Amino acid sequence: MRPGRVVLALLLGVGSVVAAAEPAGAHGVAGIQPSNFDTRVLAVVPTTTGIHVQAVDLGNKLQLDNHTGRDIVVLGYDDEPYLRVGPAGIFQNVRSPAVYLNRTRTGNVPVPASADPHASPQWQRIGSGTTVRWHDHRAHWLATTNPPQVQRDPGSRHLVQRWTVTLLADRTRIQVHGDVVWVPGPSPWIWLAVALGLALAVVVLAATRLDRFAVAASLGGLIVGETAHVFGSWAATTVAGTTKLAASAYALGGIAVATVALVWVVRRGVHSAAPLLLLTGLFLALAGGLADVTTLYSSQLPTTLPATLARLEVAATIGFGAGIAIVGGWRLRPAAPRERRVAATRTPAAVSGR
């Protein structure tokens, strides 16, 4: 089988998977998706040298850095010892109900009968180092629907809830105070207009003598944008590298497919690459653009890129991807009679020149 047919067969398979997948799950690392809820740490009382607490992963987790040289204990929902971090490493109390409730964002998991907040702690070592991260239901909006005040006025900023997590340093209680704020995102229409303009530009330029340059430049833009997206999302999350790699499979696949298409266009032209362009454009518009469409209208984004640049990347992926798909589909039509005559006149010359 020819290499080109192998590539097309693989793209067809991947394209069918993308078309059947939930768009919102294609991107994002470990379930960390754009939102309008901002979890903030406001104060640590009393101020304790060597203790630093912050919200990470868009409020999905709290992070405690302990540089005091002694054990710090995080208390659970019933004021029971939950986590311990210190010179010997990181430990969890398997008798704490929080160990089980914090395994999911909604907390709807069964708690074993052995979990008794009033029982003596049973510590289990779960890691090394002096930094511990955990999901805490006190520090995020738990419901699946927006708060009433947000439903009434989603375009304004709202204080959603205040929260407190207690730490123990020996016998000293340390209160970590914070809140959750609703921060409305921007309107998506300007970015969708950018996507539409880019798609039209690709289609129009592809109908001129600049077709090869226009398509190649669009593919190059997609490759750069998706690469920036991957690195930005990886740097903004604290999950393991293997989890990041698995969650970015669609983006990495899109980069690889776009690279193959770019080489094909440069070497053989737009018409020859038409089937590959159609599939590449659809793949990237779906898995690389529409999968992240919430980025266009959310205020809290899981990336280290500036928000404007992150939204531009999504809009460009949608626009360039759609434009390339349209060009590929249009060029799939049979060659015009004049094109066939030109090709026929070139064949004898090519043969005689050997």
C-alpha cells in the first residue's frame, strides 16, 4: 500500500473518533476546563513563616508549601486530621472521610464504614517532599448549576462563597481564608468573527495563484498555535506528565497531521493534497478549535498564555481549520478539461527528457 493511502486511512480513523467524541472533553488537562469561577486565597491567620497556601488548577486544588521544618496537618470537613506534610513526607489519614470525598469534584462517592472522623488517625504515606495538593470542596462552587445571583445577572461580578481551611502546627490552629468569585467572561462574537474572517481569507486566496502559499501559511499557523496551546496548558497545571500527555493526544495528533499536510502541499501542491487537506482541516477545526470554544467566553483559562492570545489561538484554529477543509473539499473535484490537456502535453516531454 502506498504511504499516502496509509496516511489517509489513519486520518479517516482518527477523524471518525473526533466526530464521535464530546467536544468539551477533547482538550483540557485532567478535567481542568475554562470557567468563570475564581478561587482565591485571601489570608493565612496567624501569618506563619514558612507556610504558603495557594489555589492551583483553576481552583480544582489547594496547594500547601511547608518550609517550617515541622509537620503541618490539614483538617478535614469534620475538623479531623486529613493530611500531614513535613520532613518525613506526605501522609493521609485513611480514617478521614475527606480522603474519599475529595476523590471527585462533586464528592458523590461512597465513604467506607472504616472512615470515622472521631477515630485515632491512621497515617498512610502517599509521597515525598514538603508540598501537598488536594481537592477541597470548601474552596469551589460545588453545584452543577450557577448560583442564583449569577443566574439573575451573569454579566456582573459576584461573591459566590467564602471558605476557611484549618491547619495545625503542633497545637496552633492556623486559619486559611479565601473566597470564590464569579468573574464574567468576554463576548465570544468578536472571536467567532475573527474565525469566520480567517476561513474566508483562506478560501479566497486559495482560488488565486497564491493558493499554495495561502494554504501552507494557514497550516503553519495551525501548527504554531496548537504547539503554543499544548505548552501553555501543560505549564498551567500540576498533574503528572503522563496525564498531560494523554489529555493532549488530540492536540498532538493535530500537530502531526498538519505537519504532514504542510509538507505535502509544499512538495506537490494544493490539488494533490486535497484529500489530506479536507481531513486535516476537519480534524483541527473540531479537536483543536471547537473542543476549546469555551475559552472564547470564559474568564479563567487553564493556560500560561495571555488570555487574548489563548482566545486568538482557538479562533485561528477554527478559522484556518474550516478554511483548509473547504479548500480540500473543493479541490477534490475532477480536474478541468484544460488542466487535463496541459498535463497530457507535459507527459511526452517528460518522457523524452529522460
